[in-house]
Amino acid sequence: MQSRAAQLARRIQAVTGLPYTRCLKLCEPSEGSSVRLARALRSAGLTEAADQLLVVDAVTTEASAWFSAGGEIEELYYYTDNERVQRTYSACSGAAETALKRVGFESYSWDTDAEVYHAAFLALSKAGTLPDGRALARAALDVFADGPTWCSDIIRTRGRSPFTYGTAADLTGPRTPTAVAARKAARAMARAAVVPFRGDEEWYGAAGIMVEAIWHAGVAAGLPPLKGRRNCQDHLRTFMGGEIPQR
């Protein structure tokens, strides 16, 4: 029996005419941050959250493969056969959207990333109940982009259904530095999630709260805060006076 990647590669080959080996390369699953987070969630007993995250990862991998294939055709034939480019790219885009709709997403948007961030929130919430939840916190930290305004858009997107960020208010746990920092990170995410989509003030405001969340997640993970996150560091200096709010 062919693997899921092989089956998808054959479908993409039929639509695009790209070599099968190239299509297969586009479809091969990677050990990305979402998969690592799902594994950490499962290890912590959050099986349902892990399963849902793997569904999201699988469909985004499939959609990305379709879009990438369409992009390759565009690169190959844009100047020599634009009609083929338009026809193929439209077919690839349609296939990607169909894959997303199959699991309940309306279109290719922030929604899939929003569900990944919610899984990170669940991981941080759980880490906040443990004396040493560094592994969970590190897995959560890895899914956050080093782009505060990007994070701002994602955290305020609803996904397929409303999330239970409200549970952050009731988080309790040990007073260890790791647990305290994990709870602070989860609560910051909850605050960012309810900032309305109105304008730049709200956009940058939620971005700052996400920098706060990423800072605390780093502490919970046992890492230097914002290590290697130049854009988050820049946002902290430029828009937050260089200080993380103490709350």
C-alpha cells in the first residue's frame, strides 16, 4: 500500500506533470515544530489535543505541497506557456482549498496556525501545573514565529471554532520558576487573543503581549528569554521600552 505522501505525490503529478520524484519531495512529511509539540502533548496525557494538532499539521502539509507545486510550474513556464501556468496554478489552489475544507477550515488563512498556537497554550497551561514542565514549554515555544505582528494576527484568529483561552484565569500550580513562567505565558496568550481587530494600535498591542508570552515561555523552557529572536527583541526595544510588564 502506498504511503499518504506517495498517494498525494501521484495526484500532484497527474495535475502538474512534474516528475514524480519532485512531487514526492514536496509531499514528504517533516519532523516540524507542530509534530514535536503533538508528541509533547501526548506524553503529558493531552491525547485529544495531540490528535487534533496532527490533523492540522497533515492538512497544512498537503495544502502547502499543492501550492508549492503550482509555484514550481509558474517558475518553469511563466514566460513560455502562461496559459498552462494559470490553468495548473488554479487547479493546485483548488486542491489545496479542498483539502483544508475537508477538515473544517474555510480557506488557506491564519486559522490553521491559530490552532497550533492554541495547542501551545494548552501545553503551557499544563506546564504551569507541573514542578518542572520545561519539555512542554520548550515544545510550545518552538511553534511561535519570530515576528510579533505575525503572532498578533495568529493569536487573534479563531480557527475552526472558539478556543477556551478563558481557562487561563483559573490556572494554579507549583511556585517553581518554571511553573510560574508557564502560567504567565499562557495568561499573556489569553490576553492577546481577545484584542480586537481594529487598527494598528491593537495590532501592535497584541504583538507586544505575544512578545511577553514568548519571553515567559522561554523562561519556562529554561532558556534565555527571546534567545535568537531578533524581531521580538526589536519589538521589545522599540515599542515596549525594553521591559516586559511585571504581572
